[in-house]
Amino acid sequence: MSELFYRTECSSTNDEIPQLLLYPQSNFVGLYTFNQTKGKGQYGNTWKSAIGQNLAYTLAVKTESVTHSDFMFNYYTAIAVQSYLANLTEKIVKIKWPNDIILKNKKVVGILIEKKRINNENYFIIGIGINILQEKFDEINNAGSLLTQTGNRFELKKFTEEFHDYLIEKLNNIPAEKDILDQFNLNLFRKDEISVFELENSRQNGIIKNADENGRLWIDLEKSGLKSFYHKEIKLLY
């Protein structure tokens, strides 16, 4: 069982979902809007979204229903979003470590997961922004939408309801951590390909080898060999 709420306008679905958690009837409570005015990204960044063209969605999940580590839960959430879009679009969809979703070399989804204690319950607050119908991204040259990358126009409400149901089904059936890690690496963007990275204000080539169970990305760099990094310690240029 899950609950899904809609608002015509919302500052940030991650910030406003606690208002819906006073007496939740389920381990899963969702909130969505197509008009988010102050979207949140990773590490204090903003997530900008055109009105009426994209989805801002947050799912609150009681932590007691999750036995995996935070890193594995983060990976598995990205896998669930990736698999939904791959099935829907019948295109190759990849996960850019740690949890951006890439379709035909453009970022179409951003994910922000926070842990919060709300009304004496601990929650994973999963914020997911999906670009669906937006066609122009003036300030972000590596962003795209499902429309720009597939040519298909999806009806926003139907898309959201089906996505919500799919995500709940996946989170009710989380596999073993080894399976999660294998699946994550199988769909890892630019894995085993020569790529350009920005590290300490300089650029160099490297090859992504794998992500590990501790949230690190292992990269074989041309100047320093095989090294591991946490998020924000190195930047993949694409």
C-alpha cells in the first residue's frame, strides 16, 4: 500500500512532504507537482524545472522497511529509475555515478536522497526530478528530456502514477546487496571507456572501472593509476 499526493505548485517536494507524514497509512508516501519553484539538487545545488513540462516527485520511505546500507539503497533507487525509463523508452539508459540518469548522453533525471526524522519516524526522503516535455535548456548544455531524447510526448499525470507504482513495487522487493552492486555497475555510464575527468583544477583521461559497496568510484587515471573517489572529489566531463 502507498499514498500519492498532488500539488498544483510546490516550493520543493522534499521540503513539503513532511506535512503529509503526520499520520501516514503506509511505509511509502509520495508527493508530486509539475510546478516546483525551489527545487533542490545535490550539495545545495538547485534543480530548475520548466512549469508544466517536468515532474518533481518525492517519496518518503520509512527506514525500518530497508535493511540495506545507505549506499546500496541509493544505488538501488537509481537502478529502479533507470530500469523504468529503459522499459518505457526502449532506449539504452545509463546511471552516471552516483545517481544521475543519462539518456543518449544527456541528463534527464536528478536524484537527491536525504535521511530525516519526522514525527518520531526515520525516513529516506527520495527527491526525483524528471525532465519529460521540456525542449530548451539554455543554461545547462548536458541536460535533456524524454521528449528531446526520444521524440515521444508522455502525458504527465499518467507517467507519474505509473512511475510511482513501479517504484513502490521495486522498493518492496529489494534484492541482495551483491545483486544491486552488479546491476549498478552493469548500467554505469562511461564504464570501461576512455573519458575526460576534472581533478584538482586540471583535466586528464581515465577509465571508470567500477563503483563499490562503500559509495566510491574506481577510476584508472592516466597520470596516477587506479584510484577511488567519493562524490564531488572528481568530475566526469561529457
